[in-house]
Amino acid sequence: MEAAWAAGSATEPYVFAQIAVTRGMLGDFSGALEVVGKMAEEERYWAVEALAAMLVEAGKKTEALALAESQPEVFCARASAFAGIASQLIEEKEDAERKNRVNLI
């Protein structure tokens, strides 16, 4: 991580998004959010969307909403974060419905 930051503009922006999402996958949400916070606003949208969905999945809906609301409206980062939240909520609803159907059989 430090090497990527030290390399500055020689490091492609997607690398930081990958690092942030990987940290989120490992449950290190504070580390993931720290990386996102250092990224240029126009490069965040994918990482923010993925992290928002992961936060919802982890039961951290308030944190997911705070992440979304903290993003600038420009460059679609805010919309991407809300899309990630919505996607995860829909998936959770569908999972619950499938479980209910199985229990009825």
C-alpha cells in the first residue's frame, strides 16, 4: 500500500480502488474507507459502490448511508454508493423470500 502511494502518479488509480475493496472484503472497513478518502473523487465510484454494499451485508447500514451521503454528487460517486446499498438490500430481500419458500415446502 505504502509503495503504491509513494509511486504517486505512476500508480494507476484503479489500484487504490482494488486495495480499498480488498480491505472491505477482509472486514477492514476503516482501512478501506481511509484508502477511499485519499482517492481522487472522480476515481472512487466503483470502490464506494462495492464498499457500501459490503457494509450493508455486514449489518452496518448506517455506515453505508453515511458513506454514500459523504460522497460528492459530481462524478457519480454518491449515486454509485446508493446503488450499492440498494443492490445489497434487494439481494437480502430475495434471499429471505427464498428461505421462506423453502420453509413452506
